[in-house]
Amino acid sequence: MEESKPQLVPAVDRALRMLVRLQKSNGDRTVSDLARELRIPKSSAHQIAATLRYHGFIEQDKYTRSYRLGPGLGNMVSHRRRHVELPALARPYLKSLAETARMTALLGVREANHVVLAAKVESPSPFDISAPVGHVLDTNAGVFGKLFAAETHEESPGNSPNAVPPACTSKSITDLNEYARELQTVRVHGYALDLEEYLDGVVAIGAPVRDVRGHILGAICLIGLAVSHGR
């Protein structure tokens, strides 16, 4: 049975049609172009375009005044990739790592100034550490902090950070030069260690997850109790 067409909200329908039109077009579109192609009044096209531009979904060329797709849609796609697609892809690997290392395996993704735990597989050991999916960490926290900081500072002069994250334990790195060397080690070897630097009695090892262009999408880490893993 064919599904009946839902009752559409005209303003929303027009805005979405405008986005689709810009996506399908080979070049930029002026307000006049959009009004004609969508068969709507020019004043309506102008208002819709202004609203979409305000929210970052389209952008306007300051010289030609024509419109193109903006970064807002890309941000939404990236969010879905990190929080829906990436966890699904990572879960089999997390399971294998957790079973092999007998540690809890986590996937973390960066959101602004935080790291969100997007997926996890518990350690098979009954006496180990864990964290819930959705848990939010500071972007500088532990092994995730080192991995993301190594990426962030790679393009800075000398690859050097300008500050050290706040100390969490007596084993936290507090010297700026030592921290810079630690990040360089992460870049060279491709993984990071946390030896009770974020939580007393907890160790971790992690590595970045990258897309085909080499851009970091997130990070996978193994965490466990130091007493259970040779510390």
C-alpha cells in the first residue's frame, strides 16, 4: 500500500527544497535563480535564504551575492558519522580488543571542548574499570587528551602546546617541555599512554581513528586497573 503524502509545513518544505536545489546545482544561485527554479516569490526566497544563511546552512558570496551550501550541513553529516556510523564500525574492533587485552575498550569522539564516549565494550574481567556511553570528558583528559592534543598542535609553530593540562594525579605531566615531548612521541609512534596520569590506579593506551584523508575522527583506547595490567 502506497504511503500517503504527509501534511507539509510550507516554509520548511521550501527551505529544504532550496537546500536540495543548491546541492544539485553546478554553481552558485542568486535569489532570483532560486525563486524561479522553486516557483516561489522572490521575497520568500530572500527570507528563506537569509534564515538558512543565519544558521550556517548556506553562505553568500560577498561579490556576486549568490548562494552556495554552507558548513552547517557538513557539520551535521560529520556529527552523524562520528556518533552513529563510527560507533557501529568500531564495535567489532572494540570487542576484539577488550577480549584480547582483558581491558575495557572505548571509542571517544571530540565535540568542541569535550570528548564524548561514543561506544564501549566492557572488560571480560569482573574487576576492572568502566565508563558509560555518553560520558563527557574534558578534551585534555587522559589518553584521549594526548591523542587529540597531538593532532591539534601538529600544525602549530614547532608543534608545541602553549599550556599543560591541569594535574589530576601525582603522576600527571606538569612541565610544558616534557608535555611537548610527550605529544611529539605520540605523533611519532601513533599511540598514546596514560600511566595513572588521569586517575590514580588506572592505565590506558589509545590510538587515533582516521578517515581516508588522514583526518582524525575519534580515538580508541583500552583502560584498566594498573594492578591488573603490570603496573
